[in-house]
Amino acid sequence: MTNVLEALQADFKLFLQALWDQLDLPSPTRAQYAIADYIQHGPKRLQIQAFRGVGKSWITGAFVLWSLFNDPEKKIMIISASKERADNMSIFLQKLIIETPWLKHLQPKGDDSRWSRISFDVACAPHQAPSVKSVGITGQLTGSRADLMILDDIEVPGNSLSEMMREKLLQLCTEAESILTPKEDSRIMYLGTPQTTFTVYRKLAERNYRPFVWPARIPRKTSNYEGLMAPQLQADIDNGAEAWSVTDPDRFDSDDLLEREAAMGRSNFMLQFMLDTSLSDAEKFPLKMADLVVTSVNPSSAPDNVVWCSDPQNVIKDLPTVGLPGDYFYSPMQLTGEWTPYQETICSVDPSGRGTDETSAAFISQKNGFLYLHEMRAYRDGYSDNTLLDILKGCKKYNVTKLVIETNFGDGIVAELFKKHLVQRQQLVDIEEVRANVRKEDRIIDSLEPILNQHRLIVDRSVIDWDFKSNPDEAPEKRLMYMLFYQMSRMCKEKGAVKHDDRIDCLAQGVKYFTDALAISAHESVKNRKMEEWNDMLAQWQDDPQAAANHMVLGMDINQRRQATGNPKSSVPTWF
């Protein structure tokens, strides 16, 4: 037994494997072993950047226990973005100490020992500082001392959106440095995933915090990582590893990563799974006009599937483009399947007051997970009766069944005005009020980028032409800023990325409404519809074979058969 304990003390990777066995978890993956090795043998000041979901926090928590396993007198501080997250780590460690047989000796013996989620002691000599203390990055750091400091995911969207926020976060990191005890074996570790292209982790690297970077795939451009790639992956690359191959298939296989990239969008995937913070201008602006499908959109029906292709023959040359250089509109390569009515049509409304901002309305239909933008309208007179009535005329034109209205402006008054006009016009349209609680730039990109990447947004040609010709009385440079496709191509994660964003915000709101529908593949939808038709026909053969035969000869679809069946006088439909 003594030899086993000595082996666990000597090698953190063995300790990690034993702890994983205790938790009934699968053996650590290649990436997890590599992280464990770097934590044990890395420099005094280090940072670990690994793809989202690799288990960084769990591994680091195990390292805390391993450090106390070797030296119960160590003083350790865990700092996270929030106090709650830090406390959860502390509770997790306490649970392991109690439940792991070869860690039970670390339980404190005296009644005066600390044992709470804020801080706790192990079996050590009495000391002013606890063995382990958890604190949020914005909490009280001064006055504490620690031999080992672990800063776990201190950068989150909520504290890194703006340059001012990031500067404040860096200042807090500087304060954390002063807490470290001046011992030879004292260490400070950062672990996390970049949240922005201007991540604080890049600044920390400049301050001699040596990064260990483990992306989910072998990068296509290794130069973007500035020689900071994990040694194991660098060895793979030197030995001819194929670009974009999976680095830790036991954690995420290629199909899983493809699904995540499609769902998250390229820019988020490059940050959180590829850890590439050196985005080019093309990557900085993730909403590409080239990812749209541009064609004449039928107001009432659509095909089962729309196939996009970036072949030069599909470039549309007779429509004006206001995107970045080299960003073109493409027509569909193919429209396949049956043309049937849309499954739902909505009108997304983004109200504004009078002035330079616009009240915008987007008319969007959905079928088989594809979204069709019929028309975009914009008004400068706030939410006047003329504006609201014109939007309702559009709702009648496209058989809109639901108005989706943002309530941040006017606190719901616009929805009430719409209801008044709907009653007066005896127009049946449901109203759904939505409230935005996420920063606008993030909300727009997170809603639009995934659907654009999958080429599931089909835009009517007339929208592009209208957009370019809108606001003709404005100066050319001002006209540009109001255009939907100018806003789309210049939208990025920076606050205030575009001066006017009413149209793109309105479109993003409508797309977000259909988020659940986008999970439906065209193939699955067609398969489900054909199965429904088959089951209906089978039931009809059992109930009335003669009528079923007549309907088959006439080539009726499911709706026509049901209409005919509902006519007691004849098995031939009334429309025939």
C-alpha cells in the first residue's frame, strides 16, 4: 500500500486516473493527460487554454487535492468569475476528501477547523489562512495569502465584452499576483477558454504566463498560435498530422465537432474550440452575404429543399452589393422536392421612437428548417398609426399568423397599439412579445451566424433591391449605414459595431423565433410527411377500398383524399 501511495504522490497523472476510477469515470483522455502533465511539470506561472468541455476545471480540482496529498500545509486559493462557481469547486473537493479512501486522512481532526464552502482546512497545523479558500474575481482578494493560486475561467462574456471591462479584469489579475507567497515552489495558474478576439489571456501571455494551447482540431494555420501549441500536438504536426483532424477523439469525434460548429457559428467555434484569437478581418465579421441563398421567393409555398453552391456560375451579378470585398450573392444550385405551403409565417417587428432610428419589420416564412425572407420594411415615424397599419397590410399579404414584437422600447406599448388595430380590422394575428437581455451585437451574431453557415436563409431578390434604394434623400455614406446588408457584413462582437442596426436586429429577432424549427432537416421532414401519407392511405384502404382505389387513380395527395372522404355523396372530391 505504501508503494501505491508513493506512486500517487510522485505522478499526478496516476493520481488523476485513480481519482477518475473513484468517481466511476472513464479513463482520462489524451488531452486530459497532457493537461495534467503540464500542470505538474510546467513553469511557476502558466495558463492552460483548452477547448470547451475538455474538463479543465475537474483536472485542476484534482491537482488541488494532489497538492494537499503531498503537502497538507499548503495554502491554496481558487478564484473564478463568480463566487458561486468558486464555491462549487470547494464543495466538490470536500466531497472527494470525505468519499475517497486514500484521501480521508486529510479530513481535519479538531472541532475548531474550518469546513465550509467559503474555506476549509485539512489535517494541518493551525494557521490564519485556510487550506483552501474560494473567492470570485471581484471579491475581496487583498489580505489573503496563498502558495498555489488557481484562476479558473475568470473571463466570461459578462466581464469581457468591452475594452473597459477587459482592462478592469486585467487589473484584478494584477492584484491576484500580490497574494502569492514568496516561496520557491509557489505557483499561479490560469485556465480558461477565450471569449473574445481581444481576450485577456493574450495579455497574460505577454506578462510571462506561459500558455499551453490544446485546440479540438489540428489547426490549418499553426502560425496563429505563435509557437504556444501543446508539445504533444506540435509533435503530431511535425510528424505530418493532417490539418483539421481531431486532437482528442475520445472526447469529441469529428461529427460532434461539425455539429457544434454549425450550431455555434464559425467565429465562436474558432474561439472556444480552436482557441484561435488571431482572427482576420474576414473572420472578425462572421455574417457573410455569400452564405445567403438569393432567389425569387414564392409568397405562399416553397420546395422541400434548397441547395446552395458557391460555384462562380451561381454568382448574382445584376444585384448591388454593399458587403466586404469578395463577398457576393449566390443563387441556389437546385430546388428539390415538392412545393407545399409554408409551415409558419411571422412578422418580426423592432420598434423605435421618432428620429434617426427605424422601426423595422421582416416578413419570414419557415418550411423544413429553411427560412424565407419575403420582404423588409422600415419607417422613420416611430410607431405611428400609418406605420402599424402598413405592417398589418403586409401581414395580410403574406398570411402572417404571428407578430413577434420586441418590448425593450416602449415597455410593451407597441404591442397594445397593434392589438387595437387588429380588433378594428378584425384581423386574426397572434402577438408574441420578446424582451432582449443579451448585448445586441452578441444576440444578432449568435442568432444569424449558425443559419447563415448552414445556408438556410433564403432572401427574395426584391429585398436586396429595396434595401439598396431605401432612404434616397440621405447622403450616400448615411444611406449605407441604414442598409440591411451593409449592417450584416459589418456586424461583429465589438460594442457599437455598426451605427444603425435596426434592420439586422429585426431580422435576427425573427430568425431567433424559429430556432427550434431550424433543428428540422429537410430530409427528415420529407420522410415524416411521406410516412404520414402512407399511414393515411393504409387506413383508407382498410375503411373503404373502393374509395382508396379511386383516389390513387386520380393521384390525390393526403389533403385531397381527406377532403373527398369528408364528402358523403361521392368519393370524388368536390374540386374535381
